[in-house]
Amino acid sequence: MDSNGFSDPYVKLHLLPGNAKATKLTSRTIEKTLNPVWDEELCYYGVTEEDKQKKTLYVFILSSSHSISSTHYRFADFQADYGSLFVTIKRCAELIGMDSTGFSDPYCKVSLTPLTSKAHRQRTSIKKRTLNPEFNETITFIVPFKDLPKKTLQIGVYDHDLGKHDDYIGGIVLSTSAKDERGKQWCNCIKNPGQTFEMWHQLQLDD
């Protein structure tokens, strides 16, 4: 508490172990209040399955002049209970070459619809000059498990073009109404929270 009887609180997140700047996130500061409401989402990208077993999220509530409180959460302790859907994009094989070089610069857009948060639309990194990109990236969606039967997971693969519209290569849609393996994988995720279901899918060409 400051001399005026209030605080200027903000939140710092630190994902440990890890020394990179990307492991540290900071919220905005709420000035002159003892009852802050942030309504803000801070997202870590590229969290791997190995990270989820080893890393701990440290949460610090701070003011401009002092520390207010802190706590921590082990990823391994709350994956199955806190409404987190982890989507791991491992790799693609034999993509279409969209550039004049015969290659593509592929990346994936991943959306959980209907959208209820900006964080429900994410993307992977871009892999340069390849038709067989290795991503090995995990995207996290915070969503109540009871809502998953009404949700649709859309994954689109695009070719990045600097200064131009990115080309659509193909994609898949997973939902309870999807056919074949796409529907099977989604239903398995709904019925078995906390478990991992890994499948190959053939990209569809219609966007």
C-alpha cells in the first residue's frame, strides 16, 4: 500500500526454468486501487509437452514500490482440471510448393470457434523454404471442458508471402460432426480429459 492508502498493482508471470525474455510476461498496471480487475490474457507460445512436465508458472502481484503477493503452479498438476486444451502441431509432409522456387514458407493458423477470446485464434512460427515443416509447437486454449462439444477446432496451413496475401495450402476441421478420424479424435479429447490423442490428417483444399 502506498502513502495515499492505495496501490498501483500489476502482475508478473515467470515460467521457470528458463532465462529467455519470452518466459517473462507482465500485465498492465491498475492505478490507485485495492481491488484491481485486469480482465487481461497473457499467453505463452511454443510450450512443448516436455515443458509441461518440467516447468512451473510463478505469479507475482506487485505495486510500483513493493511486492504484494505471489504464488506458483506446476503445469503437471493442473493440465487436466483447469480447462486447458493443448493442441500440438508436430509436422506436415509433402505440402504444395506455392512459391516460384518450388517451396513454401508454411505456418499454421489454429482457431477454436465460436471465438470467445482473442487467445482462441493463434498461429505457429513460420518455417522457411520447406515442403516438410517440423513445428513441434503446442498451442494452449483455456476453455471449459463442458463447452468442447459445441466447439470446432480449425487448423489451416498457409504459405507466408512478405508484403502479399498469404496463400492457403489446406486445412482440417475437428468437431463432433466431423467425419472419419477428425471426428473420432475430437470426441476422444472430449470423453477423456487429460489424455493425449495423436493422429495424422489429410489437408482439405477448400478454405
